Amino acid sequence: MSSVDQDVEEILYTEDEIKQRVAEIGAALTEEYAERAARGEEIVLISVLRGAAIFMADLAREIKLPVEMDYMAISSYGSGTKSSGVVRILKDLSSEISGKHVIVAEDILDSGLTLTYLLKNLASREPLSIEVATLLRKNTKAQAKIDCKHVGFECPDRFIVGYGLDYAEKYRNLPYIGVLKPEIYQ
Ligand code: 5GP
Ligand code: MG
Ligand code: MG
């Protein structure tokens, strides 16, 4: 066991479970977008740095269609564990999305404040369509209503790290998803 593993109280989803679920979502997206791709319509995968980058990298390779990949950085969490509700664009997309199909790859939906802001912002750029694939959705009552077509796992309302998710920029490189020991952030 490495020192980072020792900071994890419980493993929720193993590397294999994540791999399998991401493959399923990729297969579903491949089927869903095949006709649009055949018509020559462009598909762009967008992720919000930095948490969703690992999920999107793996998901992209499970989508057997031509897709662009683009990234945005927005501030929401800082190094704490609760959403601030304050959202600011730190880095915008590199390319235009108007006239393209957008798939937003999210790491985790908690309060939904971040995604609500993002979807409104992206919709104003007139894409052909937008949908969300989130790896995790927290089981919490205080969540904005967001239509997520693809959800990897419905997870408990605990502070989670790994597979892209950090605490104070650590633990993103864990290959599994787990619950951080509360004493680490208390
Ligand atoms: P929301 O705005 O939905 O409350 O939170 C969105 C962002 O907060 C997520 O994309 C993620 O970056 C971060 N976040 C929410 N819950 C957790 C969590 O349990 N662990 C970690 N590491 N980040 C979280
Ligand atoms: Mg995120
Ligand atoms: Mg974070």
C-alpha cells in the first residue's frame, strides 16, 4: 500500500469497475451519435479541468466516431470540500462550438451549480445539441435539476477522490475512486 492509498477510507469503485462503466457509456454514445457523424456533423467532447480530464480521456477512446476534444477551466471549489457557487471562467474553449454537437464530460455532479452555469454558457454559443455524461452523481437532496443522459455511478454524499478528483490537488492519479479519510481534511 502506498502512502496515498492509506489516506483512503473506503474504495467505492475499482479500476476495473470504472473501466467497464466508461466502456458502456462510450458504446452508448457511439450508437447515439453514429447517424449524426455519418451526416458529417461534428461532435466535440468538452471537459472541465482538471477533475474531468481523466474521465474524458478514457471516454474519448471508447467512442468509435470522430470527436474533437476541448477543455475549459472554471473555478468552483478551491481547495475546500464544498461548492462555493461562485463560477468564473479561467480558461475558455480553444475552438468554436456553434453548429456542433457538444458532449460535456463531467467528473461529479454535487450541488449542480457548476454545471448549471456551464450549460447556460455553452448553450448561448448555439451548438447543434448539448448533453452531459457525468461519471458520478452524488446522492444529495440539494442538487440543481440537470438532465444527465449518462451517469456512471450514483455515489454517496461523501467526499470522494481519485480518477481525476482531488483534495488540495492530490489523489487525482489514484486509478480507483474512494472516500477520503475525514481526518485528512478536517
Ligand atoms: P457542484 O458545483 O456540482 O457542487 O460541484 C462541482 C465540482 O465540485 C465537481 O466538478 C468537482 O470538481 C467538485 N466536487 C464535488 N464533489 C466532490 C467530491 O466529493 N470530491 C471532489 N474531489 N470534488 C468534488
Ligand atoms: Mg468538474
Ligand atoms: Mg477539486
